[in-house]
Amino acid sequence: MKMKIALALLFFALVKVSAQEPLTITEAVQLGLEHNLSIKISKKSAETSANNSDMSYGALLPTFGISANKSYSNTDVTQQLANSNETREIKDAKTNNLNISPTLNWTVFDGLGMFHTRDRLKAQAQLGEDDLQIQIENNIALISNAYYRVVLEQERARVFQDALDLSKQRLELANTRYEVGKASKLVYLQAQVDYNSDSSSFLIQQELINNVKLELNRLLGQDLESEFEITSGFSFDSSIQLEDVLAEANLNSPAVVRAQRNREVNYLQIKELNAEKYPTISLNFGYTYNDRNSDAGAVLSNLSTGFNYGAGLNFNIFNGFDLKRREQNAKIQLEVAELQIRDITQSLESDVRKVYGNYRNNIRLYQLEELNLEVAKENYDIALERFKVGNSTAIELREAQINLVQAEIRKITTQYNVKLSEIELKRLSGGNVNRQ
């Protein structure tokens, strides 16, 4: 009964695994862009900048407010009338007053400062978008690297599995020869040791695969224990040209675009300060409603209503050189922004050239390792046949096997390194060089 239950559980597990769709690199990137926590944080920051930009038009609009006041008082009043010697005394005289005053103020001219402020806030909102784009490009690269790291470790596990199969074949062959007296027990035991060693390497590799999958789940914003399968192998673009990467990087690199936008913000800040040299002209409109009632006095009730309007001019003649100081600082910041563009552009070109050099060198290494692998396979096949007929030792066969495994690992690693270089080149160029 227990055996039937175990077989049933195994069957459903296999059905679940087989029904699970493999995770592609495109799907991984989409998941990461949707759920990655770093990107969510950057999106919230960009939303804040966008809100500030939306409110920038408020500086062009009038302000409207209303004030209202209702007051009461109870007082004892003694009055000496002007037209007689009569004195009046009023105990607990009540007075109440109601005042309502809506007002509208509109700055119609401030040296165009309000327009420069609007443009600056728009540029700052774009800075938030630039920061988000940088975060997105960086995360795409991180996710891609982690995805292909899983591919790398799975390919290495395949190599270790093949090595384990070869060791098992050698162990069975050594056991057969030992049983018929054609080999010593030492040869059999050495084959057993090598088989156990390869089994250990395979198990360690499986644990490494689990660890890199955990990292990929973290970058995708998924539950760390989420199960997924990757069946992709390595494919890379070997046609990327340095001139194309440099051209795209100078045009589309998020870092360069952000630096240029920062220069624009600093330039607009100078224009805002220049606007303070001009007078400010404002218009004001209002309405007054005032109702006063009193138990004492010549006028017991007084109601006044009416409109009021006017214009104001404010001209800052001297403010202790504060404006001049701020202008000087703003110009310095503009110079800094210009230098930052040059620095980022030079650093970007340097990074592109270094990564491209690695990219081309890794392609050459991959081509070399392909040839090495063919030689290692042929060498192992010859060593195996010689071992079967007793013309070579177990040590020679093991050495040929190790050389084969190492050649396969080197080839896979160079494929991975080419892919990493390709990913980095696309990140540096804004992701537009021969995008697949």
C-alpha cells in the first residue's frame, strides 16, 4: 500500500514538472520589471517628480482665498453725549460683527520667472524618469546575468553527469576485468574512488544550481522557493561592432541622457535667478461684506459691502548681494554639470572599449575551446579503447577523462563570458545594439 502511494505521488510530481512551462529570458525580464522591489522604489520616486511637474502650472495661475470672522462682545458702556451734558450708562451692551472677504491675487509678471520654474520642474521630473530608466537597464542586465548563470551551472551539471556516466562505465569495466582475473583489485578500487568523487562533484553542482536559482528568484521579485525550469542553452551575437556600440551609447545611454538633463536643470535655475532682477507686477481683486450690530453708540447697525481691486509692484533694489551670490553658485553648478557630462562620456567610452575587448577575446577563446573539446573527445575515445584491450592504465584513462571534462567546462564558461559581455555592451548602449 505504501509503495502504491509513493508511486502515485511520484507520478503527480512528474506530471507537474512536465506541465511546467520553461522560463525564457524574455519572461524572466518581464517578471523582474513587474515585481522587482528596486524598480518599484524607483517608480515611486519618478511619480513624486511627475507630481511636482504637474503642479508647476500652478505658478501661472491666480490664487484665491476667503477669510471670514464672526466676533461677539459684552461690555459695560458709559457715554458722554456731545450735544448735551447727559451721561448714558449701558450695562452688558452686546456687540457682534461679521466680516467675509474673498480675495484673488494674480502675479502677471515676474521677469518670466514662473515660466522658468515650470520648465525646471518639468526637467526635474524627467530626471526622475531617467533614474528609473537607469534602474530598469541595470536590473535587466542583473536578471540576464543571473538567468544565464543558471544556464551555466545547469550545463556544468550536464558535464558532471556525463563524467559520472563515464566513470560508471569504467567502474563496470574494471569490475568485470577484476572478476575474470584480467585486472587487479587496486584498479577496481581506484575506479570506485573516482566514481564516488564524480558523484560528489555532481551533488555539489546541484546545490550550486539551487543557490543561483534563489538569486534569480530574488531579482524577479518572486517567492525565493518558487520552482521554475530553464531549458535554454547559450546563444550569442558575434556580429556586434565597436563603432555601433559607441554611437548608440553616446546617443541612448541613460547615464549620458541624465547628465545632459541635469545640465538643463542647472541652466534653468540661472534663468530663474535672472528673473529676480525684474519687478513683480500683481493684480488683486476682492469683495468685502461687513455687518456690525451694537447696543451702544450712535450707530446701532452698520452693513457695508463692495468690491475692491488694485495692482501692486515689487522691485528688489538691494538685498545684500544675496542674488549675486546665488547666481555665482548656480553658474558654478552649471560648469560642474558640463564637466560631469564630459566625465561620464569618457568613462562610458572607456567601459565600452574594455567590454568590447573582452567580448572579442572571449569569442576567440570560445572558438579555440571548441577545437580543444574535439581533440579531448578523440583523445578520450582512444584512451578508452586502449584501456579495454589492456594497452593503457586506469590512470591514463582517468587523465583523459579529466581533460575531457575540463575542456567541456572551459567551452561552456567561454560561452557564458561572451554572453555576459554582450549583455553589458547592450546595457552600456541603452540596450539598442543588435537587440534580439
